[in-house]
Amino acid sequence: SAARTRTRWRGAGATADGQPVKLLANVGSATDAATATEAGAEGSGLFRTEFCFLDAATEPTESAQHEAYAAVLRPFAGKPVVVRTLDAGADKPLPFLDTAAEANPALGVRGLRIAFERPGVLDRQLAAIVSAAAETGAEISVMAPMVATPAEAAWFAERARAAGAGRVGIMVETPAAALCAEELLAEVDFASIGTNDLAQYTCAADRMTGALAALNDPWQPALLRLIDSLGRAAGAHGKPVGVCGEAAADPLLAGVLAGLGVTSLSMTSAGLAAVGSSLAEHSLPDWRRAAGAAAAAPDPAGARERANAALAS
Ligand code: PEP
Ligand code: MG
């Protein structure tokens, strides 16, 4: 009930035994940022910067970018914000990047792959992010989308650190990144799992194709097992791993993700209260049991059932 949600969640996410799980909001505009802080978000785990420039016909100048980022960062003064560098591609075109049409856009030159071809665009963006953070007092990290190899992570981390970003991370959206998590995490300070893309690449099912929705279910055991192995690698390295895909907003799955080793959850602001309430209902050891049971299931329905059964026993 709403009353229970209000009493259980006071703005700092934690399991019933007091293990913190940061509850963060996904944002793409100053309006989103204001909504997030009003909803009690502890910060933002995903600022989709490409949303600021969907109509830009030419590359925004560094100062125009600074203004756009500062407007989103300002409500988060003193709070953490993970700023994602431009995530565009033929499936998510930014006019000023002139992305070529591709037969398979989801598998094409997108995300960080565009930056390899146009490093100046990345460097100007990083400079604008770092200066906007200094002006607003938001505690930013930067992260790259669509990383597949340790060499890519190292390339991004070097440029981000050269630009003055204190904390650098990568999104885990490809099975390759999840499988090579040890080597990837050695290059950066944290990882954030983009379950929307990781689900579509794990089951090779286009996330935009409604007929394939069952394969894109974030309860697919294959996805949970990849996240499990990533959570173990992160734990071994002592590096935090978050989730910033839609999966984080499912109250039961949120606890399962915490049980798999995820230490922050970033979602639409509207999902925060229900997730905060659900997390607080069980201890971390209980969520771990639920997670183990779910990952061992044969299919998504079985994973949900087993998680519920583990929590009820
Ligand atoms: C994701 O892939 O889960 C993600 C958060 O990024 P986007 O939805 O912007 O692709
Ligand atoms: Mg993505």
C-alpha cells in the first residue's frame, strides 16, 4: 500500500538488515532531474546526455554543452550523478553525428564505437561535463555505452581521466563485457549494467520487436547468470556494479539484483518508492537465496516463482 511504501522508504535504499543499495534515478533533462530529487533519489545512475541534443543539426559547442549538462546536474548538487557519454547510432540517430544507415543498427557503429571514429566529439563532451560538474557541485562520474573489450574500456578511461573526470566507468551491455568483467573492471572504477541492451544481445532478440518481448524479459535465467558472474567479478575487485536498465524498477527483481551483488539501482523516478519498499522487506542473505534460486530456473516464469518461494520459506 502507499502508506506502507511511505513508512518503509525514507530515501536511502537498504535491505532489511541495513545493507545499503543506492536508489538512483535515470534522467535526460532538467525536468527529469527535478522530478528525481523530489522523489527522493539519492542521485542519478544514468544521465542520458544524447537526450539533450536530439534536435541539434550541428555539434553543440563546448559551452552550449556545458549549459545543457549544468541544467541537469544543478538539482543534484552534493549528490552522485553518472553521466553517460553520447549513446547514438543508426537506431538512435543524432543528426549532427551523421550516422550512416546500417542493415543491423543494434550491431553497428553505435555508442562508444562512434567515438573511436570521432575522438574530438568525445573529448569536447568530456570537457563540458567536467566543467559543468565543477560549476554545479554535482559529484559526477562518467561512463561509456556499448563497450565490448578491455582495450575499449582502457581507451575510454584514459581520455576521461585526461579530461579531469575523477571516476570512470563502463556500461555492461554486451555479453562480451560481462564475460570479460575481470579485465574490464581492472581498467575502470565501476560498471553499470544496461539490462535493456544486455537482454537483447544475450538472447539475440531486438528490443524494439514486440513479438520478441518474452526473450527480452529481464528474468531470463541466461541474463541473471551473466549478471551473477559480473557481480562476483566486481566483488573480487572491490568495485561497485550498478544496474540502470528497466529491470531495476521491478520491485522483486531489484532485490534479486542486489542478491547477485549489485550495489546501486537506477530507474525511472516513478519506480523508486516501490523498489525502496520491496528491498527493505528482506535481508541481503534472503535476497541472495532468492537470486540463486531464480538464476537456476529454466525460464523467466520459473525464475519469478522460485524467487518468491525462496523469500516465503
Ligand atoms: C540499457 O541498455 O539498459 C540502458 C540503460 O541504456 P539505453 O536504454 O539508453 O540503451
Ligand atoms: Mg543501452
